[in-house]
Amino acid sequence: MITLALSKGRIFEETLPLLAAAGITVGEDPDKSRKLILPTNQPDVRIVMVRASDVPTYVEHGGADLGVAGRDVLLEHAAGGVGASSGLYQPLDLKIARCRLSVAVREDFDYARAVRQGSRIRVASKYVHLARQHFADKGVHVDLIKLYGSMELAPLTGLADAIVDLVSTGGTLRANHLREVEKIMDISSRLVVNAAALKLQREPIRRLIEAFASALPQD
């Protein structure tokens, strides 16, 4: 049995065509089903639905053989020291769920002045390790506040000077009178594989990786 860990939303939807290329269709819609383990048309393949931030943990520790996770999640996972890098193999950039990790502030906030070398800034993010590294590289001291949602509220309520969050179109920022001031990195989703599973189930996993690779959009 091969277990693939996915998260609801954009990653799940954009992974479906890749699964189809491998001859796999998911038996139930996770938005309509209460099940956390979903069957597929292949008796030896199943899908487990987990939080996006938990995908690397499930794959690394053997709760799933493979998974699809954003580059942001994987880097934050590694930076947090919550797992050994040898436990995860990343064979493919799937080029799906593309966005960027950026810094955003209120429209009237003087960001350039706030991040002069040696200054201190308050930042809210769920990517605390990536945010800390970004500002450390700039020589800026940072007080980090970890949030899990509604990040845009932090600058509006005075909780933080800036946020570090994923940005796609920027529409949510503009609607809340925030502006993107700095891109930290481009983000897309990766296929991750448990290193032990790759040895024990080499052929079926290799076939799945090759099917995914053949279906990837060409830049």
C-alpha cells in the first residue's frame, strides 16, 4: 500500500491532474467527505488528508510514503530542526500552487526606515524561522509573533509592524490597506518521499514519480 499525504485546497486541486497522469483518481471529494483517509481507483494507493504544515512530518516519520508540500512548509520544517533532512527526499518541483513569501506592511508604514541596519521591528508570521533568518541577513533585530491565520490584522491592530506571509495576487493585502514591500522567495509545491519507503517500495514509487514528472508543465 502506498500512502500519499495531501492538504485540502489549492494543493489538492492542482495535484489531481498529476494523479490522473499516473492513472489514479480519488474516490471522494475531501470537501464533502468527513473521511481523512480517501480511497482511490487503485487498491494499493490511498490518500491521507492532513494540514499543510503536517505533510513533512507525516512523510518523514512514515505516516505517509509520499506527500505534496509547499517550499515554504518544507523550509520552515527544516529550519525548525523538527526533523532530520535525511528522512525526506525531494525528487520533483511540481510547479503547482505557485506564490511568493513576502513582507507586507500598512500602506502608511515607512518600511525602508524601519529596517535600517541595527534597527528593531515587530513581525507576525507563521513562518517564524524563515522570517528570523530573512531579517538577520539584513542586520535587523526582530521581535517575532507567531500567528496561524488572519495575518493581515496584525499591522492593522498594532500587534506588529509587518507580516511575513504568502502572497499570490496581492488582492487580500490591498483590500486591507496593506502593501507588499519585499519578496523573500518564490514558492511552489514539491513532491516529498520518505527515504525508507523509497527503498522498500522502489518500483511503485519510481513509477509514480515518473508519471508526475511527465505531466509537469514546461516553463
